[in-house]
Amino acid sequence: MGFKRKLGKSARKARRIQKVESEELQKAPHSFVIHRGNVNRSIKELVRDFRKVMEPFTASNLRVKQQNRLSDFVSIAGPLHVTHLNVFTCTEVSPYLKIGRLPQGPSITFRVSSYSLMRDVLKSLKKQTIYEKQFAHHPLVVLNNFNEDVQHEALMASMFRNLFPSINVNQIKLSQIRRCVLVNLRSDGVVDIRHYAIRLSAIGMSKPIKKLIESKIPDLSNCEDFSEFLTRSGALSESEFEDDPNSHVTLTPKLKTEMKLASNQSAIRLVELGPRLTLKLHKIEEGLFNGQVLYHSSVKKTRQELLELKKRRDERSRLKEERKRIQETNRKRKLKSKEKGKEEHGSGGKRAKVMEEKNVTGKKRKKVRIIDSK
């Protein structure tokens, strides 16, 4: 009876999660966010911040070793329902972000012109709005200025759109939409990525009144009367009134009760979470980080040059398949000759043993080849 190997803790946990997950969650886009090559601490922290943007459909605690190859991630992507691979690299010129569709592409390479980490963005805010429940659901994706008639812009928009699950307007709950990702394409071809938290704010209410509603104890040390605290100058401002009607929304009864508001109307505010990314499109490839170049920002080739490149790729693929076929034929021939030799000689053939004997002094070993026959 053979020994049955026991599954590890991570493998057992992955099987339990796979059984619990519904079919809808399994079909949702999942992603890996990794770094390759020699990168500095800032890029490693940027990888962790980008994973926060992609949550909850990403491997937040994925460990990447130096000896891991891209083929390793591609091989485990299928069982884990991973559809996209985001790779950060760093060269002497600039950092790069590569986004590839698993398992066979296409893939897009961006040059990272500038970036700001999440901790730097949060430090610049007067009041931080970040908590764990924000990352329990995927963000809302907003694409701006992408022209679907231009091939490379349409492909970029499709790639960014498919990184996140689609939203069913009839079934989505407003309480689940707590974040949004803005992807803006400038006129000069630069892509800006911003990550915001969505917050509701009461309309027509001063800052002191908000503190009372939120059960916060106000500071009355500088006031002689409580009415002075409510009517002092500067208590009301245009931003606190939220007079812009474009930002007004109608709340559900549940949200109205949670916010303790008398009116059904409220204003939407966006609070930046970070990270910030400024990207410049470098190239688009047909395969997964290889294959035919569909678009290049700096290199332009004629139709004749493209045909020559295609012929070379086809020739390399043909030679590769030919080598595989020859190797498979040789392997089968060797196995057949080995089995035939065993049948001919049987147990009366010669056996070769390679033994290692230790010298008397114990300083070094020597190999002795002994041939005996029975």
C-alpha cells in the first residue's frame, strides 16, 4: 500500500475557498501584481499599494522569489481563476508597468513617468478616510477621454476595464461602492490613474451641527454661550453647504438612517487614497509579453518590414516544433531499445555498479567502476 502525501496548509485552504466561492466570483477578473528583476524599496511598496487598488480580487500576500519565472505564475493562474498579470520592472531609464491578459495575451507595456505612494498621498490630506471595509468590494472604474475609434486607445480602455469586475446596475448595492478608480487619457497620450474613496456628506449643514449629529463633543472653551458656537463666523462655507446640484444624490432609507439625516438628499465627495500613477504607453504586443508588436510609441515599421518579421517568427516556430518532434522520436526510440535489451539479456546480463569507497586517510573519495556478471 503506497504512502499518500498529505496536503499542506495553504493547499487545503485554497481548496476550501474554491468550494465556498460562487460561480459568479470565480468568473470575476482576478489578478497577480508582482515585480521582476532588481527593484528598489519604493517599487516594492508601489506593488503593495497597487494590490490594495485591485482588492479583493487579487493575491494580497503573494510571495515572489528571485528564481520564480513568468511561466510559474501562468501555470497556477488557471486553477486560481487569475485573468491578468501586472508586472513592475525597473531599468536605468525608468520604471515600467506591464499588464498582460492570461494565458496568451495581449499585453501592454507602460513607462511610469512619475508615481506617488499611498502613504505620501495620505500624509498630504488634512483628514484621512481609510478603513478595511473600503476594500471588501471592488472599486468603480471611470474611463475618460479614450477614443474607441483609435486602435491602441480602444485596446488600452478594454484592458483597464477588464481588470475589474463589471457592475450590474439592477443588482448592485450602493453601500458596496466605496471606492473608484479614475483612468484619464490626456491629449498628449499620458495616462493618469487615481484612486479615491467615496464619501457621503450632508447638504446645507455647518461644521458645528455635523459634530453634534456625529455625537462628537465640541470645544466650547472659546465661546461664552452655546448659540455662539452655532452661529460664529466661518461656521458655514460654500464647500460645507455642497451647493453643486451635480453632486447631489438620493439616499436609500437604510443609508439615511445610518447617516442620521432628515433629508433624502446628500452630496458625494471623493477623498484620494493613492497611489498616483502617471503612465506613458510604450508598446502593445500580441502575446504575453512577446509576439508581434501591434503598436510602438517610438519605432515605426513599414509593411514590408512587418512581413519580414512575421516570416522570421513563423520560421522560428517551425524549427522549434521540428526540434520537439525529433526529441520526442528519439526519446521513444531509446525507451524501445532499452526495453528490448532487458528482454534479451534478462537476469543473466552484465550489471554495472558505481561505488564510492573512502580512502584510508579519509581525505578524498574515489570512484571505482566494478563490472560483474552472474
